[in-house]
Amino acid sequence: TAFTPPSGGMDVTQILTSAQSPDQATRQHAEQTIEQAKQSNLPMFLITLSAELANEEKPPEVRRLAGIIIKNSLDSKTAVTQNELSQVWLQMDTQVKGQIKHNVTLSLASPVAQARHTAAQVVAKVAAIELPLNEWADLIDSLTANVTTGGTDHIKQSSLEALGYICEEIEPSVIQMKSNQVLTAVVQGMRKEEVNSEIRYAATTALNNALEFVKTNFENDAERNYIMQTVCEAAVADVPKVRIAAYECMVKIAGLYYAKLSPYMQALFQLTFEEIKNGTDDVAQQAVEFWSTICDEEIELHDYMEEARNTGESPDQVSQDFVKGAMPYLVPLLLQTLTKQEEDQEDDSWNVAMAAGTCLALVAQACQDGVVQHVMEFVQAHIQSGEWRFREASTLAFGSILEGPSKEALQPLVLQAVPIMVGLTRDQSVQVRDTAAWTLGRICDLHPEALHMQVQNTTYIHELMKGEGVFLHSLKDEPRVATNVCWAIHNLAESFDVEDDAPSSPISPYFLDTVRALLVCAERQDASENNLRSSAYEALNTVLAHGAMDAQPSLREICPFLCDKLEKTFAMQILSADDREEQNELQGLICGTLQVVIQKLGAQIAPFADRLMQLFLEVFNSKSATVHEEALMAVGAVANGVEKGFEKYMPHFRQFLVLGLQNYEQHSVCSVAVGVIGDCCRALETGIAPYCDELVTLLMQNLQNPSLNRNVKPPMLSVFGDIALAITGHFEKYLSVTMQMLAAASQTKVDMDNYDMVDYLNQLREGILEAYTGILQGLREDRKGDLFLPYVDNVSVFLHMIATDAERDDAVTRTAVGVIGDLAHTLGAKVAGPLGHEAVKILLREGRKSQSAQTKEVATWAQNTVKQVTGA
């Protein structure tokens, strides 16, 4: 039975046609009808759509849309919604699901390409839900049989496409048992004897997605040889998209099976070099990408080998130095490829010349000093060329090798290069100016010390930064050039190590001119192009942050100027979504800069605080998460500056802090809100107490929320310590529930083979320990330390767990010995027993041996405090 559309006699074909109408009203009415049908009877709705997809008499675009709607009914980018959609499907009547699957798999044989393609997507989507639960058990068998037992070309192609999608969607373990079957079908479809290029393309793409499944096949020499032969044959197919797919396979193989490549490198070398030299741009890009991947692998392996040497271990895997072997041929080929730029290339477009530049930078990191001579011969030959392509290529080549080779090899060349690059920023070609600005940015980032050297009674810093110097002049150039100049200024400012109370800094003579120039640059009519506005503000923030004491008067002038700018944004005319986006971007950028100014001025911000808070409270009325994040951080900086004076703002700010905490979906906003609670605690001390019931409740709810991003949890645990330090003995009312929650968090276990999870565990433990420290110190302040005694055993168990963890990092050691010292200081002889445990001795010993001066200092203090208590 088909569903009956609410609009009377209009049939499903007509509705799906209307949903693609150029007329907005027709389209919206059809979309509403589809949504109503979906809500009223989803199973019948999906059966009807699957029948439409399978019906050869229906128009191709109708069948395609029917399939897409089925797919979207089963698919979501967010894990929570995906889980809900999967459950709805799994709970549907088995016969209904069988009918839908029958219609969809029938469509794989359709002569209409659009219908086949969409059917393959739907099959994969259902498979992703059912196969992990051992449902639809015969699917892989039937898809592989479609390929291997002489089906039509149409069903072969779509079955391979479906297999590719399934491999992309599903964890390898789910279909590991069927991997041989899948591989047989895929390699059969890829063979050079296959005359249908669509089948060959679908098979090659499927192999790319299946490569993680075929580990055991790659261990077998004969099977690996056959797979590699098939990939190499596909790499010389007549049809470019088959060649691209074959090179994509090579790239993936280089990443997954580097250790197995040696027997094939000569063939891969010849294939890739031929393609880079003579192939079409899009295929050549993938051939370059193969060498970039080899570089990535070898850079990582050299790091492992270095680490193993330092620890006296033998590495699991060694670099075979394919790049060093190929370098005398690879580097000249890449340099030649750099000259294949497009005349009027868009900045975000990718081509083989850009791929070659990226690869050359990786070769420089893999081969280090060995690359310098090859590149410098090309640079010296072409940097003054009359042809812009060669000037730009040699500029890019020099910029690309600035990371990897030693300072000794590069510094003399950098000193020679700076004046040449400065000259090229005034070249008639915008491509050359752009790359020269980027190269200067790389020098500022990687070799700033060269810019401080005296050269003919001046320094390059002066030549770059002075009023009429190259940087301020080039900020007026085309947006793409100006963006790179902003990046260069940012890098140069970052390179200055300025102490907080330093009277002056190397940037001082240029401070005000640079700040003004960057503000003017951010105001340009074309500032929305090439990210220029945000790049200008980022550079501005770095310059402001690295100002010394002599910049303070300028900062006091800049603050009201930025307030005026922020105020003007509220009056911007908003007629479209783009206008709203521009307003949000501008407000976020100005709030970010104000935060830097407020931090630098510290207590001197007081005269501006009322106006700042008024503006920030108005900013919070916008619905943009980015703006909220920036404004929250700026408010935190105000709290740090005015300290107790923040009390008068708190009743007005409270609701926005609460909103930020509740915004767990945009976890970065939530994380910033947690940081601002810490700022308010330090500023207000006991003045935060009236708000703590609400804040503690919200923090507890967040910690129990499974949808909260895990990275917010460590700072959220730590902030309980900030609250306790602020309200001292008043924390007693929250103590029991907080200690239960910290004890539960301390039991967290993770996969210790997963670096990210180990890192997370360390952060989590650091957060727990910081909370313990804050609570102990807060209670001690009000002579209520004994309230902590019932929890000492739990803390001891936790310290034992930490002491025996080989993956513990220095920050955890530091915070752990801090807690040990605080236990001794707060509870004295009452905890002499637990303080004598072996775990405590281990942690104190390792803390004193730490490479970090801060950890050593804390451990020494803790050791002395424990000694006074235990006498040992």
C-alpha cells in the first residue's frame, strides 16, 4: 500500500518532481508534503519511495531523489541523531524492511546511472546499521556474487560502488571474515582486461576504501604482488578518473603498508615520475601526493628512531629512506612542476604546482641539509628570470626548504635572501608578491634570529617594520598579499620574548605604526577576501600581546577606540544572513582584541570597565557561539583586572555565564564559561558565594551529561578547586557531592594503546588533583580541614593508581605532589599513615627528579612538609 499524499490526487512522482521545482512556493509545498508523510507513517513512506526508486518507468531525477530521501532518513552526521535513526530502522517490522531492501537491491541492476548510484548509497547506509548486529547476513555474498558470476555491467558497477561505500562506513572488524571475498570481487573489477571503465573506476575506488580490511592479504607475498600489479596497471588506464583512483590507492597503501613497499618502489618511482612530468594536472597531483605521503612516513619514522636511540631501545620499524634515494631525481622534477602555476588561480584552488610545493617542503624535512644544494641551484638560476612563473617558483622553492635543514646550512642563505624577497614584494606579478610575502613570513617564523643581525648598520627587522618599510607598505597590496604580510607580522611579533614588566622590547619602536596600519588594513573595503580581516586582527593581537611597558600609554588610547568600533557594530544594517555573519565576525574579532588589551592593562582597565561590560552584555544578545566565546573571555579578563570591583557586574552577567555553561553542544563556549568561573572566583573570592548553588548544580549536570565533549571535563573538575579556594569554609555544603563525583572520575579507565586517550586521562587526573588542592586549601583557610578526613582513603587509592601509571605526564606528577603537600600541611599527624605509603614516596622521588623546575620546587616543598608530619 502506498501512502496517500495529503494534497488529494497528487501522486508521489508528482510530489518528488515538485520538490525539485525552480519555483520556491511549489518546492516548499512539496517538501512539507514529504515531511508530513514521513512523520505520519515512516515505514509505508520508505516502502513507497523504494518502489519509486526501483520503477524503471519513472524519471531518473525522481528516482534519485526517492533514494536520497531514504538515505537521509537513515543517516546523520551527529552520533546521537544517528543512533536514534538506527533504532527507528531496527524496530521496524521485518517484512517492511525486507520489502525496502528488496526494492533497493533490485535498483542496483537499473540501466539508469542515477538510480544505481543512489541505490548503492542506500544499501551501504542500511548495511552500516545492520551488519554490526549480524543482520542482512547474505548482503556481502550477494554483492560480491553480482561482480564475480557474470552479472550485467550495470549490476557489477553498482555492486562494487556499494561495496566501496560499505567499506568506507564500517569498522574493519565487522566484515573481516568476508575481506577475501570483497578483495576478489574488487580486484576482478579492476583488471586491465575489464573494458568497462565505469566498472574499473568503481572497483578501484572500492579498493581504496577496503585497504584497511586487507592487512592479512598484504602479509602474503603472492597476494600483495597481485594487488600491487593490479593497482599499477590501473595507474596507466586510458581513462583519467581510473588513473586518479589508482594513485589514490597508492597514496593510501604508502600510509598503511609502508614497510611492504620496497619490492615495488622502482615501478612506483617510474609510474609517478612519468605522471608528474607528462600527466594531466589532476592525475599528476595524486602522483605528487604519493611522494608527500612517503615523506610523512619517513619523517615520523626518523622521529621514532631518534626517540628509540635516546631511550636505548630498538625501534619497531625503520625508515627505508626511499626519499633520500629518490631525491636527486625527485627534487628537480618537483622544481620543474612548481612552474606549472595557473595564470589567474583562485587562492583556494589546488593544482599540481601547489602540490609540488607542499611535497618539496616535506622532502626538506625528510632529507634535511641534503636538499639545500639542489634547490639553491634552481633558485639562483631563476629568481631574476624575466618569466613570472620561474620567479614565483624559485621564491616558493626557497620558502619551502626553510624547515628541515640545519640553521648552519640555512642562515647564510636567509641573510642573502631577505633583501631579494623584499624586492620581490614590489614585483609586477601579484603571484610573485604573494609568495615573497609568504616566504618572508616563513623566515619570521623559522629563522627570526637572522633578522636581528646587524647588516650594514641596520637590521632586517628595522627594514621590514619601519614606517615606509616593506610590511606596512604591503599591507595595502591585494588581499592575498596583505594576508601573508599579516601572518609575517604575527610570526615576527611572536618571536620576541618579552617579560611582563620589561620596560621596552624590539617591537617598541614600531609598535604604534604597526597597530595603526593593521587597524586600517582590517577596515579595508575588500577585507572580507582571503581572510584578510581576521588575519589583520590576529596579527594585531600578537603585536599588542608582545608590547612592553612603554606600550601602555598606547594601549590606554586603543581601548576606547576599540569600544567605539564595537559599539558601531550594533548599528550595522542587517538585511541578509551574510550581513549577520559579517556583524558576528566583526564583534568576535573586536572582543578578541579587547581581551588582549584588557589583559595587558590589568588593573589600569578600571576606568574603562563600566563601558566594556555594557558593550559585552549587549554582545551576548547575539546568537553566535563564536561571539559568545570571545566576549566571555574578554569578561574574564575584566574580572581579573578589576578584581573585587567585578561584584557590581555579576548580577547582570550571571545569566550569560549560565547560558555559556548550558551550551554543551558548542563545547568550546562551555569550556570558556568554565574558565570564566575560575576568573570570577579569583576576582570576587567570597563574593562569588551567592552564585555557587546555581553554578555547582550546572557543573554537576554537565559532568553527568554523556553528550558533553570529554575535553571540557578536566577544566570542569579543576574549577571546583577554584570555587573552594574562593569561598573557603562555605564549600562545606558542596563537599560531599563534590568528593563523590571526584572519586567516580578518578576511576576512569581508557584504552592505553590510544595516545589521544592517554593524553585525555592525564588531563582528567590533573583536573581532579587541582580540585583536591583547591578544596584542601579552601577548607584550611577557614580551619575546617578536618572535614576532608573521611575522603583521605579515596585520595590515597587515587595516588597509588597514579604512582604505578607508566604513562603519567609531568603535570600529573606536579599536581599529585602538590596534593600530598597540601594533605600534610592541612591535616598533619592525622594523615601520617597514608603519607607513609610507598606511592607517596615514589611520587615525591620522581617529582624531585623532574626536568621541570616548577615540579622540582613543588616536590621539594611537599617532601619537607611530609617530613615534618611523619618525621621520615
